[in-house]
Amino acid sequence: MIYGEIFRTIPMVLGTKPKQCKGHSAMLLGKDRILIVRGDSSPMIVLGFLRLVDTKFVRQQREKFDTEVVAWSKGVRAHAEKPINISGPSGVGKGTLVSKLMKDFPSMFGFSVSHTTRAPRNKEKDGVHYHFTDRIVMEKEIKAGKFLEFASVHGNLYGTSIEAVEVVADAGKRCILDIDVQGARSVKASSLEAIFIFICPPSFEELEKRLRERGTETEEQIQKRLQNARAELEQGQASGLFDHILVNGDLETCYENLKVIFY
Ligand SMILES: Nc1ncnc2c1ncn2[C@@H]1O[C@H](COP(=O)(O)OP(=O)(O)OP(=O)(O)O)[C@@H](O)[C@H]1O
Ligand SMILES: Nc1nc2c(ncn2[C@@H]2O[C@H](COP(=O)(O)O)[C@@H](O)[C@H]2O)c(=O)[nH]1
């Protein structure tokens, strides 16, 4: 690409806007921004900015789709607070902590609503707790590059769409992701610069107790989650991936420690 020259390449865009469209033109501005204009418009109609980012994720997508790839930046944004990635074994209390944060600071934090192929639990609402989805549909969307990360967790597919994160950013809120360790690793390799927090139980027995008392899984599913928990606890504490490791013994104490990280 040559600076200042309008060219007619239509790059693949990571994110939801602007949609790829024949007739759009792009002009490189400076070293890291592309101005998108409607090609046939006179005077020139500016559709937005794309930032040229050279992260591992963008490179992977470029290779995968064998085409030029750019990330949509929604224009020039001032300092944005880093998203928060919370991981930890099933039943440790991630959801409980996230719900408290969202309830206490509704205008500050926004939850990244993941997609999953698992069935909804009793009180779970589609689009609020998860986007409950069909495996074939989700696999298709993954192939189309719509996901920031995805992983097979406890026998189901889970993933964070690029749109889920953007919806929170568009609302001017700080994004909270509740995802497993595999997903956290993918996020770290992506263009999303996040703070990584790992939540541990005070003991394995307590973790099992919480999982059982929650009463949302069958015995077989509980066994699977406990088995995966051992591996997650090992990886989470040894990987160097996480910036902070918190023990969720007493809920209020853990919540206070979590809040300290944000201020
Ligand atoms: N500090 C705590 N002390 C006692 N019980 C707790 C504590 N934190 C959470 N719990 C309870 O443990 C159960 C599991 O919590 P929660 O559903 O938040 O876990 P989770 O990590 O989000 O699990 P999953 O990964 O399966 O979604 C819930 O019934 C919750 O009320
Ligand atoms: N990699 C991802 N993991 C995710 C995502 N959303 C949730 N999760 C993790 O799955 C397990 C199980 O969740 P549950 O709701 O079925 O109990 C839990 O550890 C979550 O952190 C995601 O988008 N990507």
C-alpha cells in the first residue's frame, strides 16, 4: 500500500462495521489508519476509520482467509479502559462476582455475552446470559471469522464474538469476559488488550460443594467439570498468563480484592 494513494482493495474487516461493500475505497492515513470512503460519493462521504494492527490474531486471520485483513476501530478513540478477562474452574464463583460488579456499577461495566451450544439453564435468558446457538450455525460463524476466540469446554462449544465485545465498547463501558483458560489464551494472542484474572477456590472440596449445591448439572456433568477443574487450576496458576490470582473463599473479601484491581 502506498501512503496517500486511494486504492480499490476491499479488505476483510474484523468487527461488525462497516460492512464489506463493493464501491468503498480506502486511503491510508499516516502509518496506521485507513480512511474508508464511499467510492462513488461526491463530495467524499467518510464512512469511518480502520486501524492497521499487526497482532498475531490479525496475521492468523490474514493467512486463514488469504486476503488483506484490517481491524475496525470506530474512529479515533481516546484512552479506553482495558477489558477484564475472568477465568477459573466451573463453580468457583466467576458468575457471582461478575453479577455483583454489574449490579453495583451498571454504567461502568458491560458483560460480553458469549455464544454457547449448551442448553439454557432454568433462569437463563437468550441474549442476556448467553447467545444460545446451534453447533452448525456457530461453526459456520467461526469459519467466517466472527469470533475473537472459541473453545470446546465440558463438551460444548463456547465463544466470544467480536460483536459481543464491540457492543459493550459502543455503550462506553468496560468489557468483562467470563471465559475458560483456553479462551483466555486466545484473547491474549488477539488484538484485545485485557487484564487477566484467575479465580481459585479455597479448596477442591469447597469447589465440588459449590458445584453440587448450585444444582444445575447432572452427576455426569459435575464429574466432567471437576475433572476439567483440576487441569484448569494447574494451568491457571502456572501459566504466567494471568496478571492476578484471587482466592474466592469469603465472597465479600474476594469481591473487595477484585475491585482493588480496577482502581
Ligand atoms: N465465596 C463463595 N462462597 C460460597 N458460595 C459461593 C461463593 N461464590 C460463589 N458461590 C456459589 O457457588 C456456586 C457457583 O458459583 P458461580 O455459578 O458463580 O460459578 P462460576 O464460576 O460462574 O461457574 P461456571 O463456570 O460453571 O459458570 C453458586 O451457587 C454461587 O452462589
Ligand atoms: N472459551 C470460552 N469459555 C467460555 C465462554 N463463555 C463461558 N465460558 C466458560 O465456560 C465454562 C462453563 O460455563 P457454564 O456457563 O456452562 O457453566 C465456564 O468456565 C466459562 O468461563 C466463551 O465465550 N469462551
